[in-house]
Amino acid sequence: MTTFDDRERAFETKFAHDTEMLFRAEVRRNKLVGLWAAELLGKTGDEAISYAHEVVQSDLHEPGFEDVVRKVAADLGDRSSTDAVRAKMLEFLPVAKAQLMTES
């Protein structure tokens, strides 16, 4: 092994770790958005948690987060707008990252 090989392996490992952490943060963000939307819909307890899981699952349909925005905005109807949902997603991403960092 050369120093170059060691550095390359270290960069690949870091890239894989960073990619996994971003995925986990996005899943957590979607859960937080789901819980926020559930509150607006008047859901509590297990019903709110179940709805948050539906929101997380909705992100698996296509790349990006627009599928989540469409689902949540459609479910909320007049209670919120797509722009408000996007704003909440932006607000909750650093919260999700912070939560994951404290759990590690």
C-alpha cells in the first residue's frame, strides 16, 4: 500500500459516511415535517407517528424531495401551502442533522 492508496481509501470512506449521514438526516427531516403536518391535521399519538412514517415513505418514489412536498401540501389542503412545506423542510434539516449528531 502506498500513501496515495491510503488517502484514496480514506476519502472513499469519508464520502460513504457523509452520504449515509445525509440520507439519514433527510429521512429524519421528513419525519419531523410529517409530525408538524400531523399536528396541523389534528393527529396525535400513534396516528401522528403513523402519518410521519407515510411522509417518510413518500420520499422513496422519486429523487429529490418534491414528492414529499406534494404529499404533505395535498394532505394539508388550505391549512398550508407548498412554499410553507418547503420552508419547514429547510427549517427541519439542520434540526435533523443536530439530532443525529447527538445520537452518534
